[in-house]
Amino acid sequence: MVCVYYIRKHMKNGDIVFEEAEKVTWAQTCSEMKKTDGLFKKLSVVKAFFDAKRNRGEWVEESKPAKFWSFLLKDLHGNSWKFFVW
């Protein structure tokens, strides 16, 4: 419970920031797959699409508090971090 208090406090101060991923549609992913050569590269494009959909962004670890709390923040992705910090 104490961790939630400190993380929320740092988020209000702007020390800890969640950077949302850019929105990519399935049509954009398909057109990107058509441009790439090789099966492995095509699969990596699809994997990047699904990772962006699942995680919806990443925590920016540039400040000292963000580096300190990174062990806990790495598990919070997608929409789960909003409910956890709220």
C-alpha cells in the first residue's frame, strides 16, 4: 500500500511517466508485412502489432524515482497500471 502512495505521488509530480504507444491498425500492419521480405521479418511485424495492443505503451525510466520503482512498474502495463495506481 505504501508503494502505491509513493508511485502515485511521483506520477502527480511528473517524475514517473507512462508513454502510450502509437495506435497502429491491422490494415497498417498488413501493408507493412507486404513491404518486408522473409517470413521471420513478417512475423516480427505481427509480433510488434500484438505487443503494442497488449502493453499499450511503456514506462519512461529517465528519472531517479522511475529507476527506483522500475521493478514494480515493469509488471504494470496495458490498463492494469491505471487501476493499480488509482
